[in-house]
Amino acid sequence: MTDTAALKRRVREAIDDNDEAILELAESVHAEPELGYKETETTRKVAEAFRGLGLDVETELAVTGARARAGGAGDTEADADEADDEFVFALLGELDALVNPGHPAADPETGACHACGHEAQLANLVGAAYGLVASGVVDDLPGAVEFIAVPAEEYLDLEYRRGLLDDGEIEFFGGKQELIRRGYFDDVDCAAMIHAASETPEREVSSDFSSNGFVGKTVQYEGRESHAGGAPEEGVNALNAAMAGMNAVNANRETFPDEEHVRVHPIVTKGGDGVNVVPADVRMESYVRAKSVDAIEDANETTNRALESGAMAVGSDVTIEDFPGYLPLRTDETLVAAFDDNAREVIGEDAVHGEHQHVTGSTDMGDVSQIVPAVHPWTGGFEGSAHSTEFGAVDEEMAYLLPAKVTASMVVDVLADPEKREAIREAKAGKRSTDEYLEIVREMRNTREGSYMDA
């Protein structure tokens, strides 16, 4: 019988032995933030840490990104046969930053900063690798661990990503979606990744939750320019069309079911060219979020109809382009229990917030959870609201080290326990296949056009 307590002690000691390297990685990533699909230096830093552990590393998974596998079957023919049914646990960390030029750690040229704690995810990923690999524990366990540094979680810098899409370098704006498409999760049985919690300086975690998914959209209203003071009647005011469309969206909000947590939040990115010219080119962006795929689809159809009605009312043209956002996340109960048990051991009995929560934001970890059982705990050690100028780590041990100990210990418990592995594989059997998943997200891509000018 496997002595998991002894294995976990070795894991945690190895993390302690390498704590300076883990903290240095977090500090270096925080100091050099890079946006999605541009994380070349961040990828290099993570890959270098993996190679330092003697692991073979693959890079450029989807423009950027890195992965390494430890443990599992070897190179003999018998090992290869065994590998066909090998249990694979994937640990993830996100490489990219977001844009907040006002953040004290923002890059002065790009405005990029780690105001969402992705440097903590990479510390967790690399820290868990130290714990499992440097200790030798991964070789004493059945199955393998896949360490994956993932690009492009933050859904932004869309003009750049649209260029990558047009050039055929990516199909999806989200990094995990792109990795799923490229087959990197085809032999994975379950996946885990932490996330920094907003306004939680305390040493606590929360792992049992679900989240909204969303579809992203761009909207362009096209009217006719004229002198706004001298001859407004000769123009077609595209800004009025946009305002009417947004008001129509607002008129539908009471029809969205409360239990689906629908959120629609459009912004105007171009409102016209000059105050004395009737606006003829007005552009908007929006998300439509909800708790389930069906609710996203229903709310999106309602929203598109409302946005088109603004063009109909004013007599402008409109083009609405929908892009796959992220699918809803639901954590796996076996992984939640394993993470929480180890959090109580490592951090303290009162560290775990056990009640289920629904989060109305979105993450592409939701896409991963559609095809394999997953856990995505929120961890403390951070002050300020995520994405804000005040967000940052205030307890480095909690932010960067303790979650790695919990994560690596969870991996030990899962791989060492046949019942846990069986429960996870049963849960995976109820998930969507990769092909089914891709069919759903590809159907989110749609263009809707309405031509009402001079009709």
C-alpha cells in the first residue's frame, strides 16, 4: 500500500528546498508582463525551469506556450502498451498579462501588467513540478503528470489575435481552446489550475464553484455623413442606431432567467469622427454571458435581434460578428475534495471555504472542464480587486508557495488512489468529446448583417 503521507512530505520538502527559485520566477514574470500569444520571454522562463528539472520541453504549442511530461511509461514496447491506458493529470498555468496602464507594475509601452495573478499560476505550476519531479515522487506513482504553460487566457488585444486568425496561425482567440483543438488534451484524464482571488489577503482557498461562459461580438453600424448642424436630415446617424440597439438590449434584460446569470455589457469603441459630422461609422464590442451553453445561445440571439433593431429603426446598415468566447466551468467533486483535504493539511483547518459558489465572470478553464474533470481553486494572498490598479500579492508564501504544495499533494492523492482515478474517469466519460466541444464553439462564430439604408 502506498504511503501517501510520506510521498507528500517529500513533495513539500522539495518545494521548500526550491522556494527561492519559485519566488524568483514569480517576480521575474511579474516584472516583464506580456500579452496573449506574445508571451515569448515568459514561455522561455517556464521552459528553462522545466529543463532544469531534467524534463523534455515542447514550446510554441500555440504560437507560444510550453509543456513537459513527467512520470508514466518509459520507452520499451511493454511501457508503450501500458501508456495507452495511462492516467494523465494535467497541471496548467497561464502565461499572459492583461492591460491596465494605471497599474504600478504596468509596462510603460504596452500597458500590460499581471493584475490578475497569472505569475502566481506559473509559480504554482513550476512549484508543483519541483515538488513532484525534484523529489522523485512522480516516479513512485502510477500515471503521468503533464505540466502545461498556456497562452492567451485574457480575452483582449483582439485586433492582434484577429490578424493571427486571418493568417491561419490560430483558430481561437483563447489559448486553451486552441490547445484543445491541437490535441494537447486528447490523452488527459483531468486538469487543475489555481487562480488568485480578489480582495483575499487571508490564507484561504475556495475550490467548489461554477462560472459563466460567453460569446464575444463586434458590431458596426454604417450610416451616412452630413453636416450635423446645417443638414442633419441628409445623414443617417449610426450613433443613434447604436443607442437604439443598446436600449433594445436593455428592454430585454427582464426576460433573462435569473438562474442563468445572464450578463450583457456592450461598449462603444468608436462613436463618430467629429462633433459637427453626423456619425456614419460607429463600432461596439460586447460579451453575452450565461451559466449554460443553451442560455448563452438564447441570450445571444435576443441580443443580436435587439442590436439589429437599432439599425432598422434609424435606417442604417449593421454587421454583427460573433466569436467563440469561453464555455461555462463546473469543477469536479473528486478533485475539489482532494484539493480541499490537502489545503486543510498545508494551510490550516479553517482555510477552505466549502460552500459552492457561482462566478459570473468567465475563464477558458471552463472549456477544459467541458472535456475533462477539472478544478480551478481561488487562492488568497492578494489584495485589491482583480484587474484593478490595486491588485497585487501581499503574502508571498500564500500567493506563490503554499498553493503549489497543495496542488502537488492533490496529484499524489489522486494518482495513488485507484478509487479516485476511477471516479475521475467515470466523470470524464460523461463529458463532451473534443469533436463535440469543437462543434459547439465553432457554431458560436457567426456574422449577421442588416441593410436598411435607402430601403
